[in-house]
Amino acid sequence: MAWQRTKLDQPTTWVGWSNFSYVFTLPELPQAAINTVYFMGLALLIGFPVPLVLAVVISSLRTKRWLYNILSYLPVVLPPVVAILLWKVFYDPGSTGLFNTVLGWFGLGPFAWLNSPDLAMPSLVLESTWAAAGSTVIIYLAAMASVPKELYEAAELDGAGIWRKIWTVTLPQIRGIILIVLLLQIIGTAQVFAEPFLFTGGGPANRTITLLMLIYNYAFVYNDLGAASAISAMLAVALAIISGLYFLATRRWSR
């Protein structure tokens, strides 16, 4: 479809490179690419360490570990659309909004959140981190359960405390899983759609429009499936290249 002029109400015709050359002239493409990279960077900075820290804390608990496993996974069980609409209420820019009410107790705010060009994208990242962390926590906990207990016993004999055992035993033993989860998060955040679509619709002033939103708009709003397919193909190629370079860069460290 990326090599054809495909519209739902017209016959399909072969156009070769025309869709790709047309896509590069789109005024929204640079902004969508920058926003996507910005979302990826924030999501990795905030969303990558949070599940790992939660998994380490939960695995170190002596009692009621099952309860915290359930609590960490509950956001994943909640339907994504419901979760986003719920958080949209939390992000109410008025002084009666949940987050603004809490911050008001400390003399802060109110903040515009989703209506602010500077706060809109961090707000999306905060919700997506909350919604997706549970799955990663479960993966890390399963990996930590496979670490031989003899290694922890040997570390204790050497006088290592809990944080020393985590740094010298747990993390090195699960580093292969950490690398895989990091790659999956890179790929997943590059394809973010639900949050900007339902929270902001790409606004304010296109500050949260992403590549997936651009693909959606050209496919189903502008009825240009050829251009949407061209952007999709370019994104797929970019992610394939990033994945290949990632595997080459981490091949020795992951062994």
C-alpha cells in the first residue's frame, strides 16, 4: 500500500516512490517525530527504572509479597481506555482536580496539566508508566526467582547487605532480561498512540502529536492510506535498525 495511491473511495493506482516523497514534505512530520522521541526519552528515564525498583522492593519483602504482586499488576488489568479517562479526570486543570487539590495542600498549583505545552507530554508519560509498569514488574520478579540462592548465601558470608546483594548478585544475574525489557520498551514507546489520542488529541499546539497519531490521521481522517502506509513502513524500518544496533551494542554485556 505504501507504493500505491490507496483511498477508500477511489481505485488503487501504482505510484512508486511518490508516497514517500510526499510524506517528507508533510509539515506535521518533524513535530510528530520530535514528540515521539521526546516521549521515548521521558518514558525510558521515568518508566524504565520504576518497575525494576518496585520488583527489587517486592522481592525483598518477607511477608505478604503476594498482596504487593497483585497491587502492582492491577493497573494492567484495568482497560487502557478506562484508565486514561480516569486520569483525565485527575488532570482536571481546575483547583478541584485531584492532583491540583493534593498539590494545593502544599501551596503548589493549580497546574494546567494537559492544557500546558510544557506539562502535557510529561503528564502522558506519568500515566503510561503507571499503566504499564505492572507487566514489567512481574517479568522481573519471575527472573529474580530463578537466581540461585547459593549466590545470596555466599554474599551474606562475605558481609554484603541487602543493597550490596542486589547490586552484585541480582542485577548481574538478570541483566539479559533487563536488556530485553529495555528493547521492548523502546519499541513500545515509539508506537505510543492511545495516550495522546485520548488525552489531548495531539494538542496543545501539536505538542503531543506522535507518529502513530499522524498515521491514524492520514489513514482515517484524510483518507490517504498510501501516505499512512509509507509513514508506517518508515517507522518499521527505523525500529528494525535501532533493534539491530541495540543487539550489536549489548551482545557482549548480555552474556
